[in-house]
Amino acid sequence: MSQNLAKNTAFMTMASVGQKLVAFVYFLFLARVMMPEKTGIFFLATSIITMFSVFTDLGLTSIAIREISKCPEVREHVVRRAIALKLILTFLTVVVVFFATPFFQYSSEITYLILLTSIVMIADSLALLCYGILRASQNLRYEALGMFVSQLITVLVGGISLIIQPDVRFLILALIFGSVSTLVISAWQVVSLYGWRLLLPSWDKEAQWSMIKIMIPFALAGIFTKIYSTLDVVLISKLMSTTAVGIYSVAYKFTYAFQFLPLAFAAALYPSLSSTIEHNKQATAQTFSRAVWYILLMATPIVFGVWLLAPEMIQLTGDGYTESAVVLRSLIFVLFPSFLEIPFGAILNASDRQSSRMKIMGVAMVVNVFLDLLLIPPFGLLGVVIGSLISYFLMIILEYIVVSKFLPHVFDRPFFLRSSGTLASGLVMLTSGLIMKIWFHWLLVIPCAALVYITVLLLTRSVTKQDVSLIRSLFKKSAPLV
């Protein structure tokens, strides 16, 4: 692993921690003020737009990152052609949203909110490509800054609305302000580094068509992923109610509040894998193996810790969300496969196996939708959780089979021993936490349980001094990873 990867991970991790912390506190405030019904409406509108948003990119940014990472000299040609396609895709997606939204047969209020949220989709889509240009250069400090600033703007505008006039429309406007600021910041950063010319669209029929053909597996994988991650909410709203969506949204937000950790790492990991996959498989395998272990090291205390404190955490959202605790205790285990899918997805895309990933995503999506339709009527929200767990673990198993074919010995015996020790450390932490909850306030249990986890990791040698240095180096600009 390179020093640059360490720097980029540090930038993204620190910014993501700040962003997610601010966003999470904001959502708790929103849930307390708006209550389950209105919270469900807000979450439903944003989820539907998130589902449509995949059509504004269709893997275009991933392709640009990969091609520029491999050959920086083609940056201008790739970016200008990508921008031309991006503008066309975004325009067509907005048209689809406008004409497709009435078919959901929601109330006029929800339909209006979905259309209003499409402005967020437009700004986020264009900003995504701008930040992709910066990611390809393996310089993520600008994205880290923009990420935090835009979230702060959203929270300030939304917070004022919740205090003065709680209204879902104003909360959507807060998202618009934040997304537009993200676009402005990202575009300004690209221009300051590479000049205005880089953002001027360019059309070359042959080159664009070649790019579209490469996009197809990325596009299908992205579509499957978005449908997979957002259709649950639509099905809950149709088979249950918007109040049920609100209850589910709280458990969902608590579960994915920690998603910034693997995402921050993957933002730096993908360009690194893309640059080494063709000429140094040994280095690629080592980077990938360490990434998977690092992900597991992060996921274990989060999963067991949230399960331990789920009832107390749900109380932070106020009255009306009691059922969310049961959902959260089940849903939190989705983090294991969802965290692991990030490095698996990165290695498949970096190695030009996006078609394999696309097929796996398709299988997982079909299985998830089938299980939702089968399990939601008899089991309610727990049916959604069961479907997510089964389909996510299926996805990881299939992706592992593909990766093992071109990196056959990427996970050796020491890796499995350390991983087993990591999971055992988490179980010891959970057991000790259950005992400590009897005597201490739950906030005090958090640092004590974390200390137990770290201690057991060191005692079982699941983490070595070299690993400690590795993790510490992520937060030091000058320290290389070894």
C-alpha cells in the first residue's frame, strides 16, 4: 500500500467522520420533530430520487477514474467526452422522473416532493464526475473539504427550518442548497487545477460509442445496486405505510451511519488497484487482502456494539420509534456483507470484470425483490431485513468465487486466523458489554467495550504492532503504509 493511498484515506476518513456525524445528529433532530409519518415521507421521496439517480451516471465516472488512473495523459479527452455524455444522461433522467413519477400513484404532496428532489439529483450527478476527475489523480483532499462544507450547509438550512417551520418541502430545499454548493466547490476545484477547457463538452461519435459500450456492465451493475438498496422503501410504502417507512428509516440510518468508513477507504483504494492490477498482481493481492481485513476490523465492533445498544440508541429519536430497535438489531448484521462488498466491487471493476459484478448484482437484486414480496406481508419490516441479509451474503459469496479465479491465494491461512480472532474479539466485547450495561450508563459502556475489543485483539495477536502502525499511518500525511 502506498503513502498516497494512506493520505487519501486519511483525508476521506476525516471528512467523512465530520460529515456523517453532522448528518446523523441532524437526522435525529429531524426524526424527533417530524415524527414517523413525515419522516417516512421525506425518506421515501429522497429514496425514489436516489433510485433514479443511477441513470445520470451509468458507470461513467468509474470508467473515467479507471482510464485516467491508468494513463493520466488522456485526462482531457476522457473528461470532455464524459461530460458530454453526462449532460445527455442527466437531461434524459430528469425527463423520465417527470413522466414516471405519477405511475407510483402517491399523493400529490409526495409526487411534488419527488419532483423537487430531482434538482438534488442533477447537482449531485455533475459533482460526482468532477470529484471523479480529482479521484483519478489520487488527490481526495478537495472532495473531503467539499463533502463537509455541503453537509454543513444542508444542516444549517434544514435545522433552521425544523426550528421555525417544520415542513418536508423546506427540508428538500436544504438538500438542494447543499448539493448545489457541492457542485460549485467541485467544479471550482477542477478548474483551478486543470483549467476551464477540461469542463467543456466534446463529442466524438466513435469515441463516445466506444465509451458507451464499456459503460453497459457498469450501468447495469449501478442500476441493480440502486434498485437493490432503495426498492425496499418503495415496497414498504406500498405493502405497509409511510409510517412504517419512517420506522424503517431510523433503523436504516443508524445502520448505515458508519458506511463512511469503508467508502472513504474505497475512494482511495479503487484508483490504487486500477494502477497496479495489470503489472503487479502480487501488490494488488496484498493491497486487496489488507483492505478486506481492515474492513472486517472496522465492521466487527460496529455490528456488535450497535446490537448491544440498539434500544438506547433508538430512544434518541424520541417517541414513536420503539419498533425501530428490533429492526435495528437485525438490520445491523447487513454491515458485514455490505462493508465487504466495497473492496470486492473495487477489485472487480479495477480488473475489468465489471460484467461479472453486474451479473452478480442482478442475481442479488432479483433474490432481494422476490424475498421482499414474499416476506413483507407476513413478517413486516423484519421480512425486509431477512431479504437483505440473504441477498447481501449471496452477493459476497459469488464475488469471492470470481475474485478467487484471478487472485487464487489472496486469502491465506494467517488471514483467516486473524479474521477469526477479530470476530472472537467482537463477541468478547459484546458479552462484556451486556454485563456492563447492568451496572453502568450506556454511554460509559461504549469506551469500556471498545477498550475490551482492542485488548482482546492484541492478546490474540489478531492485530500486531505492524498493523497498529499501519492504521495510525492513515492519519499521518507523511507516514507510509507498509
